[in-house]
Amino acid sequence: MAAEEVLQTVDHYKTEIERLTKELTETTHEKIQAAEYGLVVLEEKLTLKQQYDELEAEYDSLKLELEQLKEGPLLIRDD
């Protein structure tokens, strides 16, 4: 009877190891997916930041040009 109990205990531990291995695999896969998503978000953030910086520089340039046009003399031709 002791041998039967040992076999049941071994079977229980095998089942538990299989369950934990499966859970570890799933958790690892989820972490990898989360990391990949995080990288995509970071890349998109970088792209948006670059676009923002370009638009801000263009805005500043156009604003300066407008100020110069407002300050400069108006040339009116009489034909």
C-alpha cells in the first residue's frame, strides 16, 4: 500500500509540474507580447515627437516671416 501512495504522490507532482510549466509558458508569452507592444508604442511616440518638432520649427519660421512682412514697407506700384 505504501508503494501505491508513492505512485499517487509522484503522479500528483507530475501533474503539478505540467500545470506550472504550461502556466509559465503562457505567462512568458504574455510578457513578450507586452514588451513588443511597448516597443511599438515607443516607436510611435518617437515618430510623433519628430513630426511635432518639425511642425513647431515650421510654425516658428512662418511666424517670423509674417512678423517681418508686417514690419517691412509695403511696396505699391503705380502704373
